[in-house]
Amino acid sequence: MANGQLKTDAPIVKPCPARLDPIFSLRPWGARSLAPLFPDKTNFVQPIGEAWLTGVECKFANGPFAGEKLGEAWREMDAAWKGTAIDRGAGFPLLVKFLFTREKLSVQVHPDDDYAARNELRAGGRGKTEMWYALRAEPGAEVLLGLKPDVTREKFEKAIADGTAEYCLEHVPVREGEAIFVPARTAHTIGAGFVLCEIQEYSDLTYRVYDYNRRDASGRTRELHIEKALEVLRFGEQSGGKVDPVRIERGGLTETYLAACRYFATEKWEFQQGVAAASSREHFDLLIFLEGNGSIEWSDGTAEYGQAQPWMIPAALGAYEISARSRTALLRTYAPADMAEFAARLEERGVERSRWSRVVYT
């Protein structure tokens, strides 16, 4: 009791679509202009490589958590926001970025959850499985992904020492609109000439084995992590690679199902006028608008969306509609409770298991 009044529980924060403001990160391989995705981000003195859309330091731009950082707001959110199947005690599960590559990234690998839990608790203890979706790809653009069949640990160690590590990886040409799935423990690098949307476990663990001897303004090279990389690298049979998507036309909406795994499921929506949708009680959704503008409308509110914006759709929002004023393309991604929802969604649309199973990674 305080001031003679009975103390009551804090009111529940009513869920609504909430937009996040990105944070931009310097990278030596990045670009000095982020147009046309961010038309006002040009003429940088130093190259920008990444726009973090769901970093825990990103702030909400609207809604009840406006001005708060995602990491802080996440601790306050209940199941109406997060979803009934999301571990409320764990950190935010998905990290989404835009990548802008004017040069090659380092040859690198990410650990899996088991290794990270045993060796990287101070860095969050999570591994890093990811996917890339190509928004832009210059002619001839490619990624290097997975070790060639004849590459042994001894051969790769020698290649690292010789500065030829990239020649041990498979070359994968990538065009605009294609997606790549990258399991943890897979050697990779991204070539020049891309704008990518990267969706991944929330982890920033990267073990670099070769960085082309690049130096910063002070003449320092970036740190390499060769010993750890060799501990986690998958030799022999490789997995992941270019996605073979499932595309469905229904009404004025094109749905392209890109990839689903235990960490994330991702699909692309394209439409000219509008689309009706509904949230899932089990998990929140992230809508990453790649192009277009219009409004998101729900039972008791509306908000304007635009290009390059990430929106969090709370689990308990229910039915909502996206009304487009111009052609709109977005990526919808979420952390699935299991693959059953993903499978059911496709089966409801008449897609046979033999087709949808090709985008499910176990």
C-alpha cells in the first residue's frame, strides 16, 4: 500500500506494429554511398559495410517503446509481444542486417551453438547460422561458400599460410533475388558488388582466417582467429548453398519461401495494392521492407511504412493489413517454434512436401 492506495500491477503494454531505426557500422570492405536503399546516406568519408536493423542498440521509432533500445524493451515485453513459444528469459533471437560490399569480405567461419556455449559465453554463447538475400548484385558478383571436396585440414592450413585460402572454397555466382543459406561451421566469404539482407541467429561471432592483408588508417591489420576457425570448420561433406525457393501466386500477392531452419524462417512478399495478414500467437514477426511505401493498418491503429524499414509485428496483434501506395516487396522472418507452422502454411496453399522440404534445413 502506498499513500493509502492499494498497489496494482503495472498496466499491460498493448501490442502494436513497431518500427526500429537502423545503426550503421564502418567496415573496410563497405561502400561510401548506401543509395538507393538509403537515398540520404551518401558521400561517407569512411566506408559503411553494415546497417544493423535489429541490433539490441537500435531504438524504437514509434509505439509504447518509442525511444527505447531494443535490448531494453525486450526485457519489458510479455508474451503478447514476444509470443508464447519464445523463451522470455533469452535475448532477442534474430539479427537482421543490410550488407554493402565494395570489396571482398574476409575468408571466415562462424561457430555452432555447441562450440559457442562452451567457449564464447562472454560473447553471448550463441553460434551463427545465417542466410543472405541479394537485393542488388552487379554482373559477375559471387560468394565463396563451402570447402572443395579435396580440401583437408592440412591443405587449408597451408593455404592460410600461403595467402591462398579463398581458392579452397567453392565459387557460387549470385544474381539479384537469389538467396544463400549458410550453416554454422561453413567456410565462406562474400564478394564485391552486393547489397544483401542477412538474417541470422543473434550472434556476432566471426572467426577470420584471411583478410587480404588489409590495413586501417593506422597501418594495423584486423585480428585473425585461425586456431578457433580450424576447430569449428566443417571438412568433408558440405551443406547449405543457393536456395531453391518455393514461389506461390495467389490473388495479387507473390509469396516466395526462401529458407527455414530451427533459428529462422524467411519468405518474401511482393504486391501492388495490399495484403491481409495475421500474426501468430507463438512468435513475433519481423517485416523488412525492401521497397515501396504505404500503411500498416490494424484493429485500432495505422502506421506509415517505407523502404529499408524493419517493423516488429507483435504475436498478439491479430489481423492486420498492409495497404500499398507503390509496388511493395518485403521479407517476413521469424523464429519458429518448430517446422510444423512453416509446413502447414505451405500445405494450406497446396504445396506438396516434396516441394516445400527443399527449403527446410535441419
